[in-house]
Amino acid sequence: MAHCAEPNSKWTDVSGFSDEYIERLAFYGQSSLALEDLAAGDPDGAAFVADYRSISGLEVRDSFVPYGAAAFFTENQKLVRIERSGKSFHPGNAGWAHAKFAWKATMGTYITLVDHLVGCHFMVANNICLAAYSKLPCDHPIRQYLKPFTYRSVLINLKACETLIPVNSMFHRASALTAKGIDQAFPAAFQLATNFRSFPDLIKDKGPKIQQLMKEDKYPFGTDGCKLHEILLKFTTSYVETLYPSDQQVVDDVHIQDFWKMILEKLDIQKAQYDWKPTCTTRAELASLLTQHVFIVSGYHELFGTIAELVNNREACGLKIRPGQEEVDPQALLQNSVILALTSLRMPMLCSDFSHLWDAEVKGAWMTCLDDLSALSKDINKRNTTRRFPCDAFNPEFLECSISV
Ligand SMILES: [Fe+2]
């Protein structure tokens, strides 16, 4: 365990067996991405749902039961119901503890498979690297800009391909999936992952109740995430506009057009989720794409990839579900800890001086960005003292500059 990464947030203030733990995950933790507004008229007065039933069809081995569960919460963030396999479970009733465990294990599996492995590593980091290294010459300024944010990404993704993707890999063993389930899981994850969607747009679409939570600082994923995205966009826009004094110059850069098209082709299987133009026509579009990449490999990757607080104890999430099970079993705890220990390699911190990598134009913009990131970190630390639960999901002081295993 000494080799496991230290969690950014300590979750010792709430028991992993409690209803509050799930409330914390949904509103102040890793399940915030799944949280959505619920239409009026819910029988239990629920206003929000964190629904992971989309992976219920993945085939699981004998002695396990399928994934899939949805947790329902009131406007006051109180957990009131879990739905699973077509049945409803309520606090205190028979099956409640198992339903909670099943939701947590489904969530742990979903964020590992969809939001982390496929979303961060293979959809965003891998496609950006492929397109940059294939289509941008070594001395292209956008390739230079990408240098710290793609640091070791190719090697990391190759390692992930060997150790976490194949049948009989660590992820397969730690999950409940059959070999067929693994074959089903990765294509499904590419359909489900939303990581290339612009983060502010994704948050806007979550509905008015979540916007209200953000105004009350009860949904830090949205509040802090939008602030981090805004800072990174300011930095990237400043650089892109220095580099290209007009939109026409972006249109005329054949390397950027090839870079853009290659990413679009790679995302073809999920075309429906995106409204990308076939060519990059403005500086704003280019800045938006580049910003989303940095945001995902630093912010999302830290949130969904550094999950020691969730898998390092028997109360928490786990990655597989046995019939009636209410806590992580010793075998699963050991498997989770081995994965954690072998995937705890740190990359350089995001808040670093990358001057040695960049020309003067980028350096100046980055120094301003560092000041902005430092201010955001102070703001989050202050807000965390009054929030129901502290949340460091997008706290720049914990973020790394590129994906890690
Ligand atoms: Fe990772």
C-alpha cells in the first residue's frame, strides 16, 4: 500500500457504508459527471439522478451479478432511492445495503472504464497525440504548445494497452466481466464517453436545477470545473491569437486542417455527440479543442484516475458485485490495491514553469495562467471550508500536466 498514490481528498469524515457517502460521490465527487436534473413528478420527490444503468448489459462471470444502478436524490441532496434490475430500493428497507454497494461498484467500474480509460486515455490523449505527431511538423508552434500536455502520453497509453485492456489483464481480473464482457465494454465506452464535449456546454445541458446548485456552491464539479476551463481557455486563446492574427490564417494552415480532420475521423464512431465542422474555420474553434484536451488530461484525469479514496477500503466502491454483497471482499480489495499501486506514477504538476519548452509568446501567456491557477486554488481551498464536503476535483494544486497510468 505504500506504493499507492496519496488521495487528494480524505474521505474519512463519512463512512463508506452510509447514505451520505453516495450523496458525497454524486454532488462533491466522481459521480458528479453522471448527475442530471430529473423531471418533476418523481414518486419520492427526487430532483436529481446519477444513472449508470447503461452498462447493465455487459456480460459478467458466474458468481457475480450484472452491473447497473441509478441513484435518486432530493433537491436537498438526500439519497431517497436506488433502482436496479427493474426494482426500487429505499433507505432502511430490505436490500438497501446491497443496492448501495451495487451502485458504488457500478460507478467505480463506469468511471474507470468510460470516464478514465477510454475517455481520458484513448479518446482524448491518444487522438490528440496521434494527430499531432502525424500531422504537425516537429517545429509547428501548436505541437510545441502541446509538449507538456502530451508528456509521456504515448508510452502511458501503450502500457495501459498491455496491462488494463486485454482479456486477463488487471482490469479484467478486478472486474466481474467475462471475456465477451470485455469485448462489449470498450466499444460501449467509446459511445458513452463525453470527454471531447466542451465542458461548459456539457454543464449547461445538465438542467436548471444543477445550475441552481452551482449558484449555491453545492456542485463544485460544475463551479470549479468551469473556472478551471475558463483559465485554460484564456491561456490557449491568447497563444492561438498571437500565433494566428486572423481566422483566415487558421484556415490556411494546412497542417492544422490535417490535424483537425484526423481527430474528427478518429471520433467518427461517436459523430452524433459532436457538432464539429469538417474543417477548422476560426481561432476560437482551435483554442476550444486544445483547451478541452488540457482540461481532460489534467482535471478529468486527476478526478477519475486518482481514486485511492474510493478503492482502498472495503466500505467503498469495488469493481464487481456478488449476489447480496454489501462490502468489498478481500480478493477484490487486494486486486484494487494492486492496480492502484501500479498506476500511481505521477507526471509533472500542471502549475509548473514550462519555459524551457516554449517560445516567448507562450511563456508570457503561461505565466499569467499560473497566477490565475494559483488564485483558483486559493479560492477552492477557501470555499472548501464552508462546503458540505470539501471537493478538490479541479483544484490546480493537485493537477498534473498530462495523463499518467
Ligand atoms: Fe490514467
